Amino acid sequence: MYEHDKNLVLIGMPGSGKSTVGVLLAKLTSRDFVDTDVVIQGHEHRSLQDIIDNDGYLMLRDIEEKWVSTLNLENTVISTGGSVVYSEKSMTNLSSNGLNIFLDVSLDTLMQRINDYDQRGIARRPNQSFEELFEERSALYEKYADITIDADQLSQDEVCHEILKRL
């Protein structure tokens, strides 16, 4: 088993199951759970979509970097926002005491799961399609992944068990 004080960091596209799997994985491994989107919203006192609507997607990425690059956690499952991989500073911090686990889900599956693309608080360029975002981010997730889980046809419980097997 991986060192118990290390963090398990879930990265992947919106809709890949990071938050749901994160809660289950935290219970299974006796770790705390932190969702970085919730951290941001708590510190900023507004939703991710509100930040995008009023300040733009680049401001959301800057705010995300501000909070994620300074997280100092141990023994925690961390569910990250899908755009965290744009920040080398954030990824360096997360990697310094954690194992990055990429929940790889196909574009078709993600499109079935995400019905509120324009209102979900996704940091993306104006008029950027979900397909374009998927292509752009996939290479970054692969770059930072210590472990890649093909989560496309798995239930959340099966994803957790696959992660545990790989640890």
C-alpha cells in the first residue's frame, strides 16, 4: 500500500467522478476528503460559475492556483477541479506529497453525464466546445498522472477498488 500519510489526488475532466469517488476512497482508506472546488467557493464566498460570469475563466484559474498551490494536507483524498492541471505551481504542490490518479473517461461518456456545460463553473475559453476542452486537457492529465484508471465503464465502487489494487 502507498504511504498512508501521502495524499491521493484525483484529476480528470468534469463528470469523470472525482468528487463521488473521492468520498468513497477516503472512507475506504481512512483518509480525510477535500474537494478543491468547495475550498475555492468557501474562500471566495461565491460559486465557480459566478467567478467565471463576473471575472472570466482566467480569473477562476488564478484563484484556483492561489488556493490549491498553498494546500498543505496529509492523509487526504483530494478531488481537484478539472482545470487544476493548467497550473504547474498547483500540480507541483499536489505532487509533492501525493499520488496523482487520473480518472480517464471517454468523451462520449462525459457528454452523457454533463447536461449543464454552460452553467457548471468550467474554466474554459469563451465558445470553447466540450470536445475541444477534452482534447486540450487530456494531454495535461496524462502528463501529471502517476496512475491512470480507465474509469469509463466502471461504477464508482469499481473505480475505488481499481485504485486500491494499483496502490
